Amino acid sequence: MKTEWEHFIPPFEFCTDNAAMIAITGYYKFLNQDFSSQESSPFARFYGM
């Protein structure tokens, strides 16, 4: 399937540590006491098609 989407692939050195990015986001949310309830559902943002 051919699309009109533009692709961007960053250099490899910027693609290797997603766990660290998730951890630092969680750390700052914890410091700000930005918690959700146990009844929350996960929500993946996808803005496509």
C-alpha cells in the first residue's frame, strides 16, 4: 500500500533508550503527584489516517 506519509528515522544513537525516557517521565509525574486511579484504561495516542 502506498501512502503520502513522510517518514523520519532519527540517527541510531537517539533510538536506543526508550526505557530511560519512560522512567524520567514517570519520575517527574511522581514528583508532581500526577497519579491516575486504578480504574484508568491505557490510551495510546495515534493521529493517523
